[in-house]
Amino acid sequence: MAANINPVDEERITQLETEFVHASGVTCSTAYHNAIQAGLTVVISQGDKIVEVSPDGKERVVKIIVGPSPSQPGARYTIQ
């Protein structure tokens, strides 16, 4: 027996997307602060850098990263 599924309208999809962005931001922020309070080091991205943040607030750049670049459909890339 097939379930009766009601289509979701565009307004509801937009609302859900907004809620998801907010919830994911809160979740990431909570995880970051919990890790720092537990005395753990956290790795984050800041602009074009990967940064290691220690519990005492010291920051150390781990790597400089390159921003997004255009890609072609069907192209193959190797991550090094």
C-alpha cells in the first residue's frame, strides 16, 4: 500500500532551508565551544586558511587553501 504523500510547496521548502541553516549553525557553534571547554584543540577554516585553535585561544595556521575554482562536467580531479 503506497503512502499518501502531500507535495511540499516552495514556501515550505524555503522555510525548511532557513531552519536547517540556523540549526546547523547552532550545532556547529555548540560543538566548537564544548570542545574548547573540554580542553581540546579545534580545527576551523578562516577565509583562505585552515587554523588550529587551542583551548587557551592561541591560533596556528595549518594550511593556506585555494578558493573554489570552476570545473567542467565529466572532468576528473586528483586531490593531493
